[in-house]
Amino acid sequence: TEEFNMIHPPDVIGKYAPDAIIGKVGTGAPAPAVAVGGGVAAPLLDKSHGKQRNWEKSEKNRKARMDGEGKIGGWIGALAYMVLGFMKEILFTIVPQKNIVLTNDRIGLTRSAMFMFIFMIIHAVGNLHIFLGPDDFNGYGYFYVRLYWTGFGFHANIVEEYILLAAVLHVAVALKRTWDISINYTVASGKLNLAISGITLLTFMVIHLFQFRFGDTEPFKICPPPYLVNLGT
């Protein structure tokens, strides 16, 4: 059409979409022959002389993984692969990232949640020391204190620092997703349930840390056993 020709070069269709021509508007003329090597599917640059990657083996391996049971069969293999996949996602929470980009992608949310879920289980099991008496519970608390040398100079150990990074990642991505996706919904819609429960848990965590982690304590000196492990008990 005239409008199209006014805003496009005369060779734009023949160059980029020669197989899309069905004729000239208003004439009923047949479409010209398609140029060899042209077409929408043709690459802009000829890469036929370069090395082409064959994805056939990758797809075949993936199909074998999906259809089979892996090297370990049965429910034991399913449990083992689930644990390995879980640990992989936990390790990928922060450490292997190449850069820091704040997006609303749920990957950062789920990975940090998985890591903190595992920490909560370990923390809950550790708190069972309270039933073994005050000395045992104080020893459990001192176990983390004597690992402060792993904290890169901070008054904390490396586990606490990693948990802090995971928590910051989780809160930042959750707030970003809430702002981008759910902020315009009402409370009655249920879209803000995760945001409300998340803020409630965050409030509890802050109070909990100020009471137990940063609370007033009495100075107490103890001589740790060799290699920081009491093999006698």
C-alpha cells in the first residue's frame, strides 16, 4: 500500500520476508518467486560454515531421565534424587550467582525458602537440648559462638551470615513480586495472603532475634575441648 511504501524502503519485503508476498494490492497479480535462501525462518547471517550444536543427544538423555528411574531405582532412588535436588537448590541460593539483579522471578524466592526451611528443622531439633538441662543447652549455644572465627571478622559465624543473606534475598524478592503482581488486589481476594503472613513472620523473627540472639547475656568463660569437639561425651 502507499502508506507502507512511505515508511519502508522499497526492498524491505524482498530482503526480510520474500516468502510472505502474495501479490500486489489491488492488481490480483501472482506473487513473484521466492528468492533462494530467503524467508522468515532464514537467519540474518549465514552460519552454515560454523560449528552447529546438536541437541539430539541432550533431548535423548532427558527423555531417558524422565521415562526411567535413574541409576538408583525404586522409592529409595526417588528419595535420594529428591534430597540431591533439594541440596542443589539450597547451594544455588546465593553462592553461584554471577551478579545481583532484583527481579520478581520466583527462583530466588523458592531457593531461599528451601534453605530457611532446612535451617528451621535443624534449629528446632537443636532447641530440644533445653530438655537436657541448662548446661547442655548452654553448650549448644556456645557451639555457635566458638565458630565465630568463620565469620570473616564479624561477630557471627558463617552459618548466621548465610542465613541473613538468604533472608534478605527472600524478603526483597517477595516485596518485589507483591508490588509487581498483587499490590492492586484487595485483601478479600486472597492475593495478599502470602504478603501478610510473610510480614507477620518477619516481625516475629525480628523480635525473636532481639530477645535471644542480641539479648543481654552474662559473660561466661569456658575452655573448649581439643578440635572443638567433646569426644568424651
